[in-house]
Amino acid sequence: IRVRKLEDGRYITVSGHRRRAAIDILAKDDPERWEQIPCIVESGAASPAMQQLALIYANSSTRQLSGVELSKQAEQVEKLLYQLKEEGYEFPGRMRDHVAEAVNASKSKLARLKVIRSKLIPQFMRLWEAGSLRESVAYTLAGQVPVRQKSVWIAQTDSGKKKFPCTDGWLESIFREMDRLERLCKKTPCGINHSST
């Protein structure tokens, strides 16, 4: 359990709240045994960013995060690390390695989540964040330019009136067909300036 000393001499739990709650339950049956427990005392001198990062490290293996939660936590860790770098802390190696270690996830998983977070259009992002869109489907969509994603959204949901039915395999076949039609259109003289479309 990680704690921080307050100005009045008491301690506040920083991480390990579930462990603390479990100990409280155990202490009801055997109060003498659980009167004192070992804790890690955080230094009050650490910056708020360092304290927040330490909390994330401490809790990284306590529960399984969803892709959306992991994505948000990775984004937060990345901001904290860059903030600490500005404060003078040094992080040897690549920043993505430190982010992956802090959130207890593989670099490839975080790279996929970053693509989703940065390239998925808002309509699909809302579905993904609500848990209604599988990560593999979100990643397949995010790999396409926004106009293609929007086309799929309009065609497959009737502009949001119906539930989105596509799997990642189905989407890949739709995008292959779009590629084929695009190549065909470029070969066909139709008076459209393709450089602006």
C-alpha cells in the first residue's frame, strides 16, 4: 500500500485502496494481527506529475483495462512523461517503451490504440468508447481516410439510424472494393479531376 504523509501527521492512501479495504475486513476478525501493516511512504517532495505517474505504475497490474481505458491511460502517461522531462527528469530510451511499461501493455497494442485514438472519426469513436465497436473493427476503420470512414458510416448505419453491423473482415472487403472502383474510375474518362477528389 502506497501512502503519503499529510501536514497534520496522518497518512493518506495513494494506491492500494482495494488492499486496504480487504485488510479492514480481515481486521474485524483479528484486530491485533492487522493493527499495523507495511506501507511504502511517498516523499512529499515529488512533483504532482511524478506522484500521478507513480500511482499509475502501482495500479497497472491490479485490474484488466478495456481498450478504451488503456488508450486513455497511455495518453495520460505520455503527457506526464513529457511534463516530467520538461521538469528535468531524464528517461533514457524511447518514450513509447516507458509508456508501455507504465500501463503494462505491449508496444504493438499501444500503437494500434494510438491509431484508433488519432484517426477514428467521431461517429465511430463514440461507438468504440461505449463498448459497441470491437477494437479490431475500430482499427480497420481508423486505417482509412475520414471520407471513406464516413461513407461506411452512412451506408451501413443509414446515417446513424441503424446499428453498425460490420466485422473487420467485412470492412476489409468493402475497402478492397473501394480500391478497385477507385482504380477503375481513374482509368475511365468521366470529366472528374481526380487530383482534387
